[in-house]
Amino acid sequence: MHLHRMPGLVRRLFPECIWEMPATDPPTLYLTFDDGPIPEQTPFVLTQLARYDARATFFCVGENLARHPDVARQVLAAGHRLGNHTHRHLSGWRTPRPEYLADVAHCQQLLDALQSTATPEVRPLLRPPYGRITRPLAQALDSSHQLIMWDLLTCDYDPDYAPEACLRASIRLTRPGSIIVFHDSQKAARNLRYVLPRYLDYCAEAGYQFAAL
């Protein structure tokens, strides 16, 4: 059983978080990619997005930014946005608040160094790894970051999830304004490489456009 969409009760518990965007005309989807950047998968994602002139948001792990800044620059050069996914992919349920906040700040320093055109008045984006965050932590982060969750989690990271089933569920649950999570990681590679091209094909044919957050 895969939990692709959080229950409404969970969403209401975290009013600081954005779960989906308002519906627009034409209908718009907000693709996001977590856990990169890595040279094995991120360039594949960029190639697929370019086929539709699609813009997306990449929530980066700081350790990967430090290892592969050139890949992050490729993401920016293609017109996409980078977001914070903590430096060490920490769980907000298990990590002491000072340690978690310091880890977010470490990742943000790397992001700021890459994004010389960042404007101070725009809050940087942060997605808590695993979606795990506490109320006090969300409140502490709200002043410095825009917290981004999701409307649709593809669950592409599950090695036991058949690619065909992953694609069917992702298509079925897509709706205007959805924030959709894929992973540009080695763990998700099999499903990512099967699902993403077919998902983009389907959504483009259905009249959706793709924008960054």
C-alpha cells in the first residue's frame, strides 16, 4: 500500500506548509525532484524536461551539492529552481531542533553560493526529508524558508513498486495545481526512468503545462 497523498488532517496540522498550488488556466503541474543532484540521474531528468520546455524545482541534499556543484549549475542553466532538502537528509522527527536548523543553514549556504542572482526578499524553499517535521520545527523554519510538501508522492523510490503501477497511480492522482515528487537518486532510478518520460507525455497530451515553484 503506497501513500501517494497525505490525508487532509495532516495538511491542516501544518498551515505553514504548501501542499498544492491554486488551479490555473491552462492547468499547471509543479514537478519536483528530491535528493540530487547526482551525475547518474539528474542530467536524465533535465533531458526529459527539456522535451516539453518544462520547468521544475530540485530539492537538493547539501552533501550532493558539495560533491556535484557542476550538476547543480546545469539545473540552474536549464531554467529550473533549486531548493533546500537539508545537508544530510535528516528526519525532523528524530533530530534535535538546533542540529536540524544548523543542517538546513549549511545546505542553504551552498545553495546561496550557487545562486548569485537570488533575491533577499524571496524566501528560499525547503522540503523536509521524508516529509517529517514537527510543529515547533515548522514554526521555527517558517520565518526563513517557504516549506514545501506535496500533493502527489510518486513513491518512485520503492524498489518493490512496479514501474507500470507507479505510472498508473501517478496519472490517476494528478490534478491541476498538484505538486509532484520524483527523486533524481540512484535508489529511484528504475522507476524514474520508466515513469517520468511517460508521465510527461501523458500530462502534456492532457493539456498541462509545467512550472517551477
